[in-house]
Amino acid sequence: MSSSDMNTITVIGSGLIGRSWAMVFVSGGYNVKIYDNQPGQAAKAIQEIRKQLEELEEADMLRGELRANQQLALISSHDDLSQALQGAFFVQECIFEQLDVKQSLFQDIERLVGEDIILSSSTSCLVPSNVFSKVQNRTRCIVSHPVNPPYYVKLVELVPHPETAAAVMDTTHSLMTKVGQAPIRLKREIDGFALNRVQAAIIAESWRLVQDGVISVKDIDLLMSEGLGMRYAFIGPMETIHLNAPAGLEDYMKRYGEGITRVLNSFGPVPDFSGGEAAKKIVSEMCELVPNDPQHLSARIERRDQLLMALAKLKKDH
């Protein structure tokens, strides 16, 4: 497929992630065809996208070089899978996390597209070898796992199937870079990928500290938002420790490696997140800070997205 043919992307699923991917891809000037198996849902998604793009343009936060109406002109909705796939060089699946449904969908897609079309899944918790197990040509399969919400948080984890061709990884990396995302390459598949493994470690120790009466829910969140998170918004954990000793990373480990090992050895078992008095207490404490009714949660989500938008602009300007 020539580069001139690589201008159409099909997004499968018109929920939050599907809409976000569509917005990201059109910001890079690609034609996007949104498919949903529920009649009319893809068309409704475009109306929601229209509203978001116009709001972003008004706030001077629209991504890409095209105006909102120009980006909208690149999007079409489809209720027929075959029609939605026609002309696409890249397919981004964004349906719910049910393995058998994803497997069946990719079987259907494979029957309708050529051998050189890249098949990508947005899955956050299913490894590629399972998602694509029923695909015949698995060399063109890859997971492109975004961070919610993808329009403001640019990281994308690229996770290969054991049979994924190097060219597929390279093409996907180039595509994600072109549309303004920040792709990272995993060298092999692993349960949880990289982001959720690091996140799980933070969640587990945060939960233990609250559960064991060391700190409150409010203060553990402040520890991250006003402490570690301030640095991590711009540099990662490796560079953080590299800069935290006079002679860099090796010096840091000489100074603090023994203490880190001691602390790590003191960590308790994986907490029970599903129930028990400790879990109920943590949930109650969280809900006192942010009530879990739809109105309060929606307001906090909107606040989160506004802050992420501002942070994204700050990072872009620096």
C-alpha cells in the first residue's frame, strides 16, 4: 500500500474511547469512518464529537492545524461493517472488554480487508495473543492502548502479538506520532502491559497505607498530586532519581539502594479490594471527599479534563 493510500482509518465502536480516537485521528488530517453495530449510534457519536471540537476550538485547545469544521468534514458514520472498512489502512477497535466478542469481531474484519491492513485493539487488560488468537494473519495485529481520556493524555502503549511484524510496529508508531500522541513500544506482551502494572503498584501501596491507618485517603491523593505527580508530569521515575543525586543514577543507587530494598521488603500482601471492613472504610472515606452520585462524579470528571487540558497546553508550550 502506497503512502497516498494511507489516509483512511476505521474506528470500531462509538463510545468514549472510540470518539476520542476519532478526534485524535482527524486532528492529524486523516479521514475517519466510525462504525457501531447499534444502528444510529455512530451518527450520534459524530454529534457529540462536533460539540467537543467546537468547545475545544473556542478554548483554543483544538489539536492539529485544521479548524473544527474541517476536522468534522473528515468523519463519517457507518452501520455496515464492510462499508466502514472500505479504503482503510488502519483499523482501531474500541468495543467493550469481552474477549470472545473481540475475537469474533476481528475474525469478521479479517474476512473483509486485505492482507496489509493493520488491525489494532484499544484493549487495556487483554493480551494480544488472546485478542487475536482467531485471526489467521497475526503479523499485522497490535494493541494500541490509550490512556483515558486520549485527547488530553497522549501516551499510547504499543503492545505486539508474538507474531507482529516489525514494520507494523513501526507504521503504528509513526501514525501515533503524526497525530500528536506519545507512543511507547513494549518489546513483548505482558499481563497489564506497562502502564497498568505501574499503576497497580501505586494503587496497592496507597491502599495498604490507608488500610493500615498510616495516612488518610485525602492525604495519599495529595502525596501524588502535590508531590510525586508534580515531577512525573514532566519526567519519569528513572530520570527523577537520576537527577536526585549529585552524580546521577548510579550514585543514587549507591546512596539509597539499600533503603529502597528494605522498604520494598516491608510491603504487605496484595490488598483485598473487593470487600471487608477495611475496604468499606476506604470507600466511605473517598465518598465523603467526592460523593459517588452521577452529578458529583460528572463534575469531577469535567474538572479533571479541564486540568488535563491546561497541563497539556503547558507541556506543549514548554
